[in-house]
Amino acid sequence: MQNFQIENLIDLLRDGSDQDNSSSHLIDVSAVNSSFEELGLDSLALLSAVAQLEKKLSISIGFSALAEVRTPSELFDLIRKLLASCDPA
């Protein structure tokens, strides 16, 4: 998925959040700088989303790198860097 956009990440995070969670509606592009906690995403939901991203994008996000990520924007930046490092261009 060379054309990975922030909207792709937001959709995945929204899909991975607890559907009964009243804060799942908070996960949108305007909230990319909010913490995962503020968005109602727990560590299990984040790990699930990351596992899906790794599979879809053929990347590996290390636990130490993931531990440093606090917002969807930071996760997006990390993913873009990993994709760029895998790009044969």
C-alpha cells in the first residue's frame, strides 16, 4: 500500500476500537494529535491495529518504537518512515 494516507490509519483505528465505546466517534482526522488515551483506544486496540498494519503494509513496527508513539499523527509518521525505508526507489 504505497499510497498510505492518514485517513487509512484513522479508518483502521476506528474499526479496531470497541464498537460500543462512546468515544469511537472521536477518532477522525481532526483528532490526529490527540493521545490514544484521549481517543478511548487502549493498548490492546492499538496492538491489534498495528498487527493489521504490519500485515497489510509488510512492515515491522518494533515494540520500543511503538512505546514512543502517543498519537495517531506520531504513528502515521513512524509508518511513513518505515515505508520509505522499504521503498526500493
